[in-house]
Amino acid sequence: MALDPGRTVAELRELRELTGDEEGAQRLAWTDTWVQAKEWLASKLEPLGIEEEIDQAGNQWFTTHGRSERALLIGGHIDSVPNGGWLDGALNVVAGAEVLRRIADDGEPPVTVRLVNWADEEGARFGRSLFGSSAAAGSMVDQDELRSRRDAGGQALPEVLAAHGVDLDRALEARSRLHGAAAYLELHIEQGPVLEALDLPLGVVLGTFGVERHQITFRGQAAHAGSTPMNKRRDALGAAAKLALEIREIAKRKGDGAVCTVGSCVTKPGIVTSVVETCTVLLDQRHLDAGKLASMLAEAKDAGRRFAEEEDVDVEWERVWAIEPILFDEELIALADEAVNEVAGRSHRLPSGPLHDAAEVSRAGVPTVMLFVQSLRGLSHTKLEDTKPEHLELAVEALDRLASKTIEKLAG
């Protein structure tokens, strides 16, 4: 069976019709629609007799056995955020399915090739991203915290998992699925504007940004908005607002794609006639260089203390979550460059600001690389998410060539 990139585009459109509505994709993990998408994926590979398994964390595996137990993994996720885009996640596994078809039809490969559809990459329902891949990587060390998580409807995570055949206490047994894994490849839409700005269809990912995420609380004094002079106020929001502007300058100074975001701001008492007594903000900082990421955090903390003094308020910092930068395998990056150059004429290396399952696989010690395909207008996690069909087809071709080059490397 010859590779058919056009079939991938047609199947992505079919999946969009099956699991989306006028607001976008609705493949939220641990829902009936997500299960429907997984069954649809299995139906596409069933005619070839490709073995399917579900592991202890709910990850879906398709295997073509080779002459060696060493395995090339191609992966992604089919779950989406609510009202999401038609390509985020789904492109990874649908393109991977096309490559697996071609390899399986060519006869027994020199190494085993496996396609994995990771469970709950988005974390949209319970706020825990990379669920399935972190279980397989062995980095899911927060089971106690996970047991306490509930969705917007009040359902507990362990109960919902159990309804889908997953026992949270056994999820880490999925680690056995990475035994023998010698390389991992993942294709994804860029979700940003860089490739479009460069007029390039494809790029090679150097790694994923490290993340520092903190909750910052400024505490001042509530006072009447009409009777309190400006120079007598202890305005918590004033300090927070100064920090929200300063983090932009911190990111500019660090460069190399650094980003800092205040994505939430909650004030109390929260009425128009009172000076703000308490202001809580959420700060997200990302960089590919661990040293620069640490420096960004230090500068933000210094600025927060300075602004607290200026406004005569107190400030507290609490780390919400962090992950170190992940750098992908240099040899696989070189092979990915070759593959992109062959199908598109020019390659470009760039980091990934969003996290991906590839980061967890890399953390587990499996050589990893990702390919990006251009996102129109840089939009993702919205029904407006889109990529040109011809670029999608090029991405499938590049993934297939990268898979062939990787198999040759592993077999050699």
C-alpha cells in the first residue's frame, strides 16, 4: 500500500464531522465522544490486522511486529479541548496511522513499529495534562493529588477513570510499554505563528519549553474608594498591575522565545467602591534554557517585592507547577531536518512553547523528536484552527520519510 497523504486529510475531515459540532472539536478525554474517536481510529487500522491494545493508563497502542523487539514509536493524542480545533492532536495519530499502514503493507519491518494514542494529553476535564504519557514515562508521582481532583460537575477523577476501565492505582504499570522503545516521533501543528511568518510549511522542534507557574497574592487594605486619598492607599491591585506589565519586559530581555503571562487576576472585595485589599494573579513563564528560566523567575520575584513596597502591601509566592526544559535528540533532529528538506525544500528549527506528550517520552530516556506543520494565523484551541491541505500532506510525507530514516538507523 503506497503512502496516501490525501487520505489523511480526508480522514481528519471525517473525524471532524463525527466528533465535532458548530463550536469545534468535542473529543474531551474520558467522555463518550472521546471513546467514539478511539473506536473510529481502531476501525481504520483493523483491515490490516494490526494489533490493538489498551494499557493500564488508557493509552491506545497499535503494533506492527518487526524482526527486532527494538521499537520505533509514533505518537500523539486524539483528545481535544472543548470547542477545540480539528487538527490539534488528531493530526498526530491520523498521520501516524497512514505511516503505519504503509510500513505494515511493505512486509515485516526490521524493527517493531508502534503507534500510540496517548490518553488525556489536554487535561481539559480535570486540569492534569499529559496523563497517559506521564504514566508511561513513570513521572506521574502525584497520585494522592490526582485522587482529589474533580471536574466541573463534581465527579472525582478516580471514579471517571474507573468507568473507562482505568484504575488510578495501577496507571504507572503502563511504564512497561516503553520497554524496548528506541525512538519516538511526533507530528503536531505548530499552534503558533512562526512558520507562517517565515512562509515555511514545516519545521523541526528542538525541544519543549520549561515552565514555571506561580500563584502570587498581594495583600493590602480595603478602604472606601471615595474617601481614601491616593497617597494613603494600600492597593493590592496596583502592585499586581505593575508586575503584569514588568513581566513583558523580563521576557523581552531574555529573548530566544521567552514568554511570560499573567493569565488570571482575582480581586477582593471586588466592588467598585473599595480599594482592592487582596489581589491574586497566576503567572506562567516559559523558556527553553533552564538557566534563563530560573533568571526570569528571580527577576519577577524581585520586581514583585519592589512593587509591593511601592504600594505598601505584602506579597506571597506559591509554586503551582513546574517542568524543566526538554531538549530533543540531536541525531533525530538531524534526520528530521533531512526529511523536511526532502519534501519541502527548506527546514527550520524552533522550540515548542506548548507542552506535548513527546516531552514525557523524552524524560523517560527515549530518543525523541517532533515535526511541526504551519498553523494558519497561529491559532489553536479554537474552531478557527486550520492548516492548508497541501501542508498537511507534506507533513505526512515528512513523517513517513523520518520514520524510514529512523528505522534504517535503528536497524543498522
